[in-house]
Amino acid sequence: MHKVVSVKKIKPTLNNPRLIKDAKFKKLIKSIKEFPQMLDIRPIVVDETMTILGGNMRLRACMAAGLFE
């Protein structure tokens, strides 16, 4: 089930093993700005405490792209 929530309610994973930087991160921001529907296809997955299980970099990119939900 998809649910739209404020990015402020979502908690990043503290020990996130995946990190993208620089050009790849900028490319992710650009793709979210140009095709926000991508988040419907690959949503940020959280657990019952709103901690991210999948999508830490997407959350950062959404925030950098100016998305609030």
C-alpha cells in the first residue's frame, strides 16, 4: 500500500550501506524533478517506526529536489 507522508516523518537508516555521491546523486535529483512518478514505481519503503528499509538516497534526493511529501 502506498501512502504519501511528510519527509519530516521519515527516518533515514543510521547504518545505510549504500551511498551515492556527486554526479550520480545529481542525476538522481534531476530524474526525480523530471519524472516524479518514478517514486510511485520505486517508492521509499519504511517500517512501522517510519525508518527507511529501502530508499535512503531517494529520500535525500527528494529533499534536495524540494519535495516535501
